[in-house]
Amino acid sequence: MKRDLLAQSLANMNKKAEAPPPAAPAGNTATDGAPKSLRNMSEVLSQVASQAAQDVDVAEIADSDLSDRFDVTVGLEPLVDSIRNSGQQLPVLLRYRRGAGPRYEVVYGRRRIAACRVLGIKVRAFIKEMDLRESLLSQALENSARLERSFIEQAVFATELETAEFSRQEICEALAVDKGTLSRLLSVVRDIPAPVIRRIGAAHDVGRRPWSELRRLVKLEIAPSEDGILDLIPEGAEDAQARVYALIEALQKLERKSVADARAKPASVPPRQVPNAPVSFSAKGGKMVIEVRGKRDEEFIQFIGDRLEALYGDWIKERD
């Protein structure tokens, strides 16, 4: 229902409306049943749909600080060709920004703007006065309805929404995920260092399980430091998927070595006190340490040393 409601709003936005659309009937069940935050956002999108799209110079558009995409230029060529041949079919959404620099800030449509930059043409855009919360929620809803984020892009964006003080319920609604999925998304970004995620990239073909395994591995005591983990990511890997699996394999190798070393480590005998004597001893691997308390009893060490050959012979006889 949420996606249907958003899709309807986006479809309206794609038409150059000459006048405000008619009011919805009182019994509009799609709107009545939607979560409150989504209904509010739908109203914002409906207001935008009442405008005609404008042609905006891409030099007047700044990117936003928060984005649900790592790199909008990856795989951009088909979109560039489409706009070159058929024109821009769907306008982007911009909001006014304050201060020096570009006049507008992108809400959604980063790839379309990037394609227009490549072509050196203006971008068709709706422009709306929006605050940060409206902007982020609109971005999340639009891309959830139209595009498939990778798992890690979804996780990073969910974390950014939480940092921007959206409630867990609002984030679930915006990203169309349940609470359990949201918890897993947030935990991956919490435990895997941000530079590691950025070095790997969007990894569109990598789902939850590999990222969860990577999260487990970087939390191990034997895991390297952040810089050490970054060094394990192969620079020559062709794509993000290869980088993820190469890093997982490298960390699993360290884990296997740690387990093997622990098993091969000789058992140690805790220090033992000889009853009714100022003597204690401990053993570890091929070494044995005997401690004697008191000056007068130190000669006991020499006593043991003088009889080691005989003691060893007695042990050989008993073993045989």
C-alpha cells in the first residue's frame, strides 16, 4: 500500500500540471490507511505535482550531505544515452538552500542530474521549499519505490536517518523494512568501520549474509586494526563484490590460524604446592620450574639436580 501510494504521487509529478489536482474523495482508503508520516509526505509530493517542471542549470545544484547512493556515476552510460535519445522523462526534485554557493540542493534524482552534467544540458526539476526531514524522507520513499539499493547502501542510509533523529518507526516506513531487518542494517554499519565500507563500495550483488559474516569477523579479538583491515582489501579487485569476499577470506584465514595455534599450544600445569614443604613447581610445554622458599632449603635444588639422571631412568622403566 505504501509503495502504491508513493507510485501514484510520483506518476502525478511526471505530468506538467497546469492547475492543482482535484481534492481526493473523502473515502480514499489508500491514503486513510497509510502511516501518518507517509500521508504527510504524500501531501508534500502532491503539492509538488501541482507545479510545472522547470529547466535548471546543473551548476546551480548542490549535492546533499546525506545520500542513499555511494557513487551515482557507476553504470551511468545507459541513462546518458536514454536522455540523449529520448529526453529526460522524469523530473528530479530540488529544494532551496541557504547561504553562498548553488541555489538548490538535490532531494532525489542524483543520477539524472549526473547524466545531464555529462550531456552539458539543463535538468528538468520540480522545486520545493522543504526542511531536512522532508527532504530525507522524500529521498528514501522515492528511491524505495523506484530503485534497488544494495544492502550496504540501505544500511548506511538507515544509519544516517537515525543520526538525523528519525525514529525507528519512521525509518522502517521510509525504507519499507521491518524492525528486525532495520536492526540488522544498523548493526552492520555500527561494527564495520566506515572507511572499510567505503573502500569496498556499494557491492550490489552482495546481500545480508556476507556483510553479517564480515561484521562477525571484524569483531573478533584477533581481527587487525582498522588500518590493518583496509590493507587486507585488494586494490586490484575488479569490483566491490570481489573486494568483500577477498576481505572475508583473509579474515577467516586469520581466524583459522588463531584456532590452530590455540589447539597446538601445549597445556600448562598451574603452580602446585608440595604438601608440608616450602616447595612449589609449575610446568608448561617442555619446561618445569621449581621454587624453594627460604635460604636454608635452596640446597634442595642441587639435591634434585644431582638425581635427575636417576629419576629419568626410573621414569623410563615405569613407562616401559
